[in-house]
Amino acid sequence: MTSRRDYEERLLELIKDTDGIKKIQDPITAIISGTPDVNVTDRAARLLGIIYGSQAQQLLQRVVTYDLIVQLRNAGVEIDPRDISDRATRLLGVVYGSQGYQLQQEATSKYLQEIPYGSQGQFLQQRATTYDLLIQLRNAGVEIDPRARTWNLGSSDIPDLMDKASRLLGIIYGDQGQLAQRAITKDAYVQLRSGGTEIDPRALTSLPLKGTPNRRYGTTSGEVVAAPGAGYKLRVYGFKLAAETDEISRLRYGGATGTIFAVLPAKGVAAMNLINVNEAGGDNQNIYLEKTGAGNALAIVWTESVAV
């Protein structure tokens, strides 16, 4: 192998020769036109030269890793590749997901549109018009129909009863059995009670009068039938007047000048239930039986003493 040193020594010998010029030209021509035995494949271990830029300055290199130190530019302006603080005014690029599709954005607020997925890897279903989330109810791991009529309802079950007019909700039972219903009009049969005793709502005369019965019988006019006492008044719940002869019989509060609340104009009987009338005398006013004749008369008045 001919080395660089061999070429240099040969060149010096040719220069010393008397025919130097021609003898130099011929070997140089031969060297240039031929294929020199020069190996440049080991460039990683050979210094090829120092690289300079347009400012006639040597390019910089990192000391440890020997990376080339560069300054990035965009459209002739130097930029910092780490600076993303002005992202609101810089187009960073279109963002794509794992399926190769561009991520969607809400038009007005610019928020990223996200589709929630369930455990089966499918996105959750939504009602088209009102955007309600569509769900399937389960109880103890079993899917249920909230409209079903066969539920055994527990304390945590919430059935849909909105269409109860067209749905059989069940047979209603009382403590003695199924409640009764009229066959034709479908009315429910009921039995009225008062104080634990069954009553006939048509038999109003069988209802006991409220209050204490006060009696007065005789021929004398102006007899006291009932007296409330100081600080009280008499509330009247009913009365009965009976006379044996044709004379006028009266019930009056407070004596001869008091208010009359019952009159029997001739012989016979008169009675009245005043439970819902709220009939009452004044403070400490007695109830008197007055009569215009000498016959016998009977007065019964049901009263209650009420504080004034």
C-alpha cells in the first residue's frame, strides 16, 4: 500500500532532478488521473476539519455528549421549543385519539367533548330529544322492569305508579279480608262508626244529644231549668217542650226580659237538635221556663257550662 509519506518523498526526488518540471507534471498527472489508494472510511476516528458558519465562527458542541448546539428558528424568528405559554394564540396542531380520529370540541364553549364509556367498552346511551341518560334498573344483580306488577316491594324499591289509572296495582285488604265493592257502579262499600259503634247515617234521631239534660215540670211560670254559675254561660245543644193545655210555653235566658230561644204556642210537643247551631246565653244567665196558663208543662234542655 502506497502511503501519503511515499508520495511526498517521490515528489521531492522529482524536484531535485534537472528535468524537474516535466518530471513533476507527469507523476502528478498520473496520480490525479489514477485511483489513489486513500482510505476515508474511518471518518469517525479522523479529524476532517473544523466547521464554520456564516458568521465565521466555529459551530458549538456539547462538552459531554458532543451534541451539536443549535438555535431553532421559525420564519426567520428565533424560537424557544419549550415555550408553550402562548398556546391560546398558537396553533399546536390537531389532536387525534387512539382510533385515528380528531377529538371533538363544543362549538360555543370550546370544551373538549368526552363520551363516557361503561364496563363493556361501549359509550353510555342518551335520549335524543331531552338528553336523559338511558339506564336499566337492577336489584340484587337482577335486571327489573319498574312497571312490573309482580314486585315484592322492599323499603328501598321505588316503583313507577304514574299510569295507575290503567294498571292493576293489587287487591286491597283490610284486617278481615278483601274490601267490598258495588258490582255495577264500582263504589266501595263502607260502614260508618262513631266511638267504636256502627251507626246508620239515615237514623239521625238515634244520635244521643250532647250536654247534660236539665228538667223542669210543673204549673208555675218562671222556674229555673238550668244555671251556669258566675263566670260561665250555658251552651244549648237541644231542647224539648211539652204542654197539656192550650197555653204558650217559652224557654228564655235571664228571666222576664231575656232572650227567648224556644216557643210552644199551644198544647203539644216541640223538640230540636241544636248541636251545630252554637246557641248560648250570656254570662251567668239562667234558663227559665215561662208559661201563660195554669196547666202542666215539661221542659228538658241539654246544656254545657262554658267559661266566658
